[in-house]
Amino acid sequence: MLTTRSLERNTIASSPSCQRRFSRERGASFPSFLDIFVHVLDAYRWWLVYVCSDKLHQYWRLREAKLSLAEIRDEKQKVEQHVTKFLSGLSLTDLERCIAWHDITRTGKRSKKVCKCTLRDMLWHLVEEELQHRGELNALLWQTNVNLPVTGWNPWEEDSAASAFWKKWRNLKSDRAD
């Protein structure tokens, strides 16, 4: 979760002035920094909590809940726990596993239509989502003269959770090559 880890240093502070600053309309894909941030949290929740467990009919958007900074911080923690738990349980062979879930109707009810994708496609989608909004947030931060969050691979990888994740994957790849 590149965006959520790096953005916390700049956006999820507790002062009311910080909340006003990061809630201001910016004319981006979503109105404010916090709306974009919460949208990324929603994407992880949608896929990892609701789609993977075929409970899409129970999904609700954080963005529509108009959360306070403290509530956003709590949700961020929950999402990071879901991501860490989900990724730590994966093996390389899991990437080809098919995920199937029931779509929902316009009224939010469980539909009979079943959607499918591979775990690999789902994870690539999350990477694309992350990169799109990370770049967008970086551009908006530049415009407001805020120090940028992580802008490269090495600083992100040095983060303890990221480092542990990638060490595991490197070991899996090297074990597989032997």
C-alpha cells in the first residue's frame, strides 16, 4: 500500500487545520486529498474484504461515510492489516487461482451473475490503482508545496512491512528456480 503508507506522513495529522487543508476541493479524480486517499482504501476493501469472500452485497463505501481524520486513520490500519494478512498467505501458485463472486444489482442486492478473475489480475489492478492515485496525489502535493511522500522504490522497500513482504517473494522465486 504505497499511497496509504506514504500519505499518512503528510495527510493524516490530527489538527483541524490539517483536516481542512486536505479536505479542500482540488479538481482531481475525487474532490480532495482525503477523498482520493479514502478511495484507495475503498479499492483494497472492495477486492480483499468483499470480493474475495463473495460478500459484495455487504460492501459500503468509506468515502460516503464522511469520516473524521481519526476514523480514516483507524480504517487505514484495518486495511493495512487485511493487505498484510492477505499477502502473507500467498504463494506463487496462488496467483493463477480464480476468484469468483456474485455481482450486485443496482439496489445493492446479491445478483445471480457470477464474475471471475485470477488473483494475478486482481493484484495487478490494485497496483494500477495505487500507481494512478499515488501519482495524482504527488502532483497535488507539489502544487501545495508539501514535501512529497515516497517517490521511488528503494525508500518504500526500506519500510519494514514492505521489506518483509519482498524478502519473502524473493525467497519464493529463488526456491522455485532451484
